[in-house]
Amino acid sequence: MRRRLVRGLIATLLAVGVAVPGSVQPAQAADVSSPVITLTFTALRIARGQGLSPGEIEALVREVVGLAVQARNEVISHIDGHVAARALGEMDAFTIEFTNYEQFRGDQRWVRNLASRIISSASVDKRELDATQDEKAADAIGHAVNVKYAMAEVAATDAGYNPESRNLLRQRYIQANETILQRLEPECQVTFTDNDAYRYTRTWQCAAANNETATATETLDKLTGQWINPPVNVEDLKLAAAVNSSWKVAKTILPTLKQP
């Protein structure tokens, strides 16, 4: 029964995402942000307990390990390794180390040491995120900081951090994603491609911080007043452009992060 419950919880977590209409086509088919988003929601579920038994929490920790490895592989394979190399390199090292989490979870010294090092690394990422002028570097750091803070949430819980410390950690997590959300929002431009007596057409293109784009077109038949191609939802188009960007992560997880 417990096993089925855990699988159900994981299936729910994996289903969390942002729907993009079929008419909107991102420039890249991959979705780097989804494993990071899923990892974050799983970590928050563990950190908040949600009334789960210790056995169920251990099962979810195993899922975090798998998702951390997936997030590491996806992010590093899609983002320029020369950009924000320290942040991504440390993210890679921590996610490899995190694969031992279940084995060493009962060792308080090991868990506290891991939590401390991850929090320290994420804090440096946050400062660099605020300081760097390179948006592509900031985007890469944004992915790294979210993977690290998700792991830190779990480790800090098991390490016995007091509520004040965990709240401070959560506030830093929120602040980092607020910076990502404000700074790395995709920029959109619109151009008229056809505007005569019969037809009104304009094309929107949104570009994410990592230079990937998404394009959508809306067309109105002036004679009938009917839309041939429906009006573009610019917010959906931004999310489509940001399919590999940390902005999509911040946009998706911030409401949950801010919940008590």
C-alpha cells in the first residue's frame, strides 16, 4: 500500500508543469527546466513532511536522487559548459555525492556537513547571480542554484536545522528565484506581416535569456471578424521560449516556495 502511495505521489509531482499550446513552437524541443522543476517540488514535499511516514519520506528521497542526476545531466548537456563553470561544476559534484544520501542519511555528521557545503555553494551562486552582467551566465547559474537549494531543503531537514535557520534558507531560495524572474524574463517583439483590407496578421517572437526563441502568429479575417489563427497568448509564448531557461523554473516554483 505504501509503495503504491509513493508511486502516486511521484506521478503527481512528475505531472506538474506548464502547458504550452500546440500552436506555439519553441526553438528547441528539449525541456531542461522540467527536471529541475520536478526536483524542486519533490524536495519541498520532503522538507514539509506533508504527513508522510518515515518510510515514505525515504522513498521520496530516493526519487530526489534520481531526479537530481537527471537534472544534472539535462542542464549540463544543454548549457554551454564554459559559462558559469564554477556554479555548474559544483552542482555536478553535489548531485553525484547526493546519490549516497539514502545510505548515509542516518549519519548526522555527514548530513550536516553536506547541508552546510551545499548551502554555502548556493549562497555564492546567489551573489554571483546578482553580480554578473552576462544574462546567459545568469541563466546557467539560475539552474545550478535551484538544484542546490532543492537538495539543501532536504539535507537541512534531516540535519535537524531549527525552524529559524530553515526559514532563512527558504528566504534565500525565494530571493534567488525572484532575481531570476525579474531579470531573465523573455523579451517579446511583434511585427505586422500582413495588414490590408482583408486580413490582419502579426507575428510575435519571444527570446529567452539563453537566446532561444519561440514564435507564434495571429491572423484576423477582417471581412468576417473571425480569427484564422487565434490571438497569441504572450505569457504562454514566453514560457515556450524559456523551455531551457531558469526563468521557467522560477516562474513555476515561486508560488509554492512562498507558501508557509
